[in-house]
Amino acid sequence: MLRVSAHAVGHEIDLRSVADRTVTPVDPIDAALYRFTDALIDRTDDLDTTRSTLLDLIGPSGVVAAAAAAGNFEQMNRLVDATGLPITAERWATAPTIGLDLDGRSGS
């Protein structure tokens, strides 16, 4: 979904940077979004700082959208975890494109 959305608006993104923070994002805004969402999800002390930086880069509506997307993702992730929804082989195959190393694992 992220890859398709980025391409639809002409935004270049290295999806490996989503799961592997050692991969530098193509766009500085992506890096700021990652820091913000990490602080938001992990409830770290730098949430106010990361929010302020993001606000300067993308404005109030952008921060609201980023927070909403992070919250929605967390909700969906918890639902999937709680129900034990299996991951299909097709989805396992996409893991390397976002920097996940799943050697020895297979999908359902």
C-alpha cells in the first residue's frame, strides 16, 4: 500500500528504510516521519521534539494525518496479532522489499 501510494503521487521511497533504520530514507521528510511514528508508538521522551520537527516540514494537517495513519496501523496490527491471522506466501515474498530478513520462514 505504501509503495503504491508513494508512486501514485510521484514520491520516491526506499521501502527497506521502513523496517531497517540503518537504511537512509530517500527524502528527509520520510526520516522525520519515521522518527515521529517511532516516538509515538514507543511513547518515547522525544515525541514533542519529533512532532515539532514534522510540523515544520509538513504542517498541522500532515502531522494529524501521520498520527492517524500510525494509530490505524497499530489498531490493525493488534487485531491481526489477536486473531492469529496467517500471513500468505504472497505477503512473505514482499518482506525483503521493506528490509525484513525472513530466512527460514514461509507463509501460509
